[in-house]
Amino acid sequence: MAHFHVKTKKGRPYLYVREIARVGGRPKVVSQIYLGSPDRLKELAAGAREPTVTKLRVEEFGALWVAHEMDRGIDLVGIVDSLVPRAKREVGPTVGEYFLYCVLNRMIDSRSKNRLSEWYRRTAIQQIRPVVIEELTSERYWEKWDRVSESALEKIGRRFFERVWAQEAVKADCLLFDTTNTYTFMASDTASALTMRGRNKAGRHQLRQIGLGLLVARESRLPLYYRPYPGNQHDSKLFHAVMDEMFGVVCGLNDTKQRLTVVIDKGMNADENFNWIDDHSRLHFVTTYSPYFAQELAATPLSKFERVDIDKNQYLIAEDKESDCLLAFRTTGEYWGKERAVVVTHNPRTARKKNYTLDTKLETVRKQLLEMRSKVNHKETHWRKQESVIERYHRLCGRLHVPAGLFKLVFKSSKRAGLRMSFKKDAHQVSKMKAALGRNIIITDNADWSTAEIVQASLDRWKVEDAFRLSNDDDLVSIRPVRHWTDSKIRCHLFSCVVALTYLRRLEIRLRQRGIERSAASVMEEMKHLHSVLSLTDKRRTAQRTLEVPTEPQRAVLSALGHQIDPSGVLRPQSA
């Protein structure tokens, strides 16, 4: 509740509006606004004929309130503090509260730790979850997060996901697993077991990076397991290293005895991985396979393909785009020591695009070969050795990412004429390559699944890839770049980002249950514009805090979360 407060300085009174809230169990001043001397306020009140309202402070409320609501029933603070309790004589927010305030920010407008207090000062955090904002500094974060060991963080993560799944009660019979990496600006000589150089997906190969594996439920898209790993570790090695733990966690969350299927990418294909899965009768897999290693299969005649009954095709048919429907051909084959179900898919739209791209590249190669032939036949310097010309041709194909075998180079040499060069396109190899364009190979041990079920499961990998795209959003979550310099802080940062991802997805689920099909990003952007206003009315001669009149989309979100703003501007639970 806002109230007037008089301060006396050098014998003269000055009037302020103060707000007090309990922080850490003790009353603290969380907001203080200077109004002026009593005489000035008296003149202001006496001179006004009609009641006027003076806005003292406008703060962002809606998005922060929604973010905090997603923690309801989970209690991240309680989970963390139960495993990392207050140290003796420790003051200020707890370790769990530092995690929560970081998560709330990453759900709305990601900021670095040294700008976090500045951001919170513009929000109505004191109405929602009071805190001494001056304590939210980067230095205090480092102190608190240094107390969180790797083993404690693993326990925190496990308890967090257990509570999420207990609250949401969703199915976990089909799981999606994928990996990504994120770069850091950590110096080369800084000691770290996590940050290593590798092939960075953002193209920042010169920087050290960290890998992140994420497992989500196919139906709900809620995360239930994550694992940071060294940036130079291959995906297949990571999958093998975490399978025991990962599926142990999943089986603990899943109350039924039904089988579990994990959908993975071809980067995780390895004999030891599938041997491990084969040894566990409850576990099954769906994976993709590189057409490069099965070229004959990938070049299967199009006449053997049929349209499959999947969501994407149903949408294309409704849009009168039947020619773009995904086609599939099913067979069996021996892979990783056992016979598996194999589905080859053909995407006409992708095939057309890749065919056009290939033709463009082939024309570029042809023009370059014409120049090479001219230089060789005219005996120009540096073009008189066959090996050197072939090497230049291979470099050209490498830059364009086309096989060198699509053109045949012919060389003839004589003492009189010297080295002569000619070339021709290999029509057979080109047609063979074009036949495989737009093809994808899917392999599974779920032989009893229909072709449509196998294809749909593989296509649904976009759901975990979408989570990674959101994690790289500049405003929401924003994992990269990682601006932390020790492994312990990096792990805490990644956990905070995964929690933010989970809460944002939980928001989408809650809204969908009430018939609102919107992305978390659009909802947060909308709710940012619902403000809390501290105002002074001269008629009532008191300061009060109210909320703005919500727009229809804002009202719908509040209603979906069981609340409404009454005519007096107060947020209240909806009546039953």
C-alpha cells in the first residue's frame, strides 16, 4: 500500500510517496517518489477546480506477472533452496531467488547480469515478488552461483522436471532428442572442461563453444531432460554417454509400462547406441539416415512412392497443393546388425528447389571449366601441370559443394602440342544425383508402426529444433553468446535458460487449453504493454496503484490464467 511520508532536512519538511513490502520476512521500502514540500502540494490541491490525476510512476506489469504465474505450482525457489540452503550469516535473496529473477527476465527481455537491476527498476516486480533490486548485481550472481555444485545442479534439474511433469500430467511415450551448440567469448587460455572449439552451428568456428542436448516430449513439447557437454564432443558420443541417465529419468517420470520411442537425428547414429537400445526391450528409436551412404535406396524410382496420410499433406490438400504432398516408399533393410523398417520420403517442393540449385552450380562449374580449358590449351603459366589443374577443379567443386564426378576431365599431352584439356558432363551421374534430390531416409525398429506414423514422428523433430530457435532469440531466453567465464556459472546459465524455455512452453499449453492458439513470444510482447500505474488524485489526496485497462488480447490471457482486472484497476482471481 502506498502512503505519504515526510522527511525533515535542515529543519524543512519534504513529502514523499512510499511503498513498503516484506522482503526476506522483513518490511523494506521498495519504492520512494519525491512529491515536494507540503506547501506546494497544498497549492496544487487548492487550485484545482476538477479532480486531476498525476501519474507518479508507470511500470511494466503484465509480462512479468504472466512469467511469475508459470512458476506457480513448481516453486523453483523452494527446489533450489532445499538443496542449496542459506549459508551462515548470508543475507539478501537466496540462491533460489537469484535463479528465479534470472528466469523471469529471460522469459521477457533477456539482459546480462550487470543490467538486470536496471531492467527490474522499470518493472512492477515489487508488486509481484518484492526484492531489494540493488542486490541483483552481476557480482552477487557470481557469489551465489559459485555455491551451486555440478551434482547439486543435476539434482535441482531432476526435481524441477519431476514437478513440471507432475503438474502437467502429459504423455511421454514418444520423445524427441536433439543437440545444438552455442559460442562463448572465453579466452583460449581460460581453464574450462566445457568450452571447446568445434564446428559451430552459428558459423563462429573460431570461438570456443558449449554443446547442449535437449529431450522433449513429442506431444506436449515440454522439456524433461537436458545435458550440457563439451563443445568438441560428437553427438553420437554424447547420446551414448547420457542414455542410461536420460532414459532412467524418463522412466521415473512415466507411470505407465508402455514402450518409449526416442526420435533422433542421423548425427547420433552409432552401433553402440543402437545395440544399447536393442538390449532394452522397452526402448525403441526412429532416426534419419544419410542418403550418401545408401545412394541406390535414395535413387528409388518415383513410381514406387505413394502419398502418406500426415498432417502436412492434409494441409496441402486443403490448400489445393496436392503436387507438393510428401511421398513415401517403405521397405526393410539390415542396419546396425538387425533388420529394420525403412521409409524413403520424397518432398517434391524440396526436390524442385535443389534441382534448380544444382543446375545453377553445374552451370557455374561449366563456365569455370571453359576458362580452365582455355588457360591450359594456351599454355598459361601455372596451368601446364595436369595435377595442378585437377586440384583446382576439386577445390572449385568443394566451394560449391558438388561432387567432382559430375564432370569428366580429359587430358592429352604431347611434346609438340604440350598439355591439352577437354571436359564433358557425366549425364548418368547427374541424373542419378537428381533422382535422389528431396529424398530422406528414415529407419526405425517400430516395425508395427504404419508408414504415416513413422514419417510423422520423424517430421516432429521440428518441435525440439523450434525450442533451440527460441533459445537463440535475442529477447527471449537468449542462450548465446554465453558471457560467463567458469564452468559452474555456465551450467547455471544453461539451466536458467532451459527453465525459461519450459515455462514459456507451459504458458502455450495453458493458453491452448482455453482455446488460445498463440506463441509465447507474441503473448509476452502483448503483455509487456499492460502497465501498473502509481498515481496521485488530488480529490482523494492519496496515492494508489492501479492497472491499465487491458486490451482484448490481454484480457483473454488474464482470463485463461484465471484472473481479471476489476473496474477499479485491481487484478483479482476470477469468481467461480
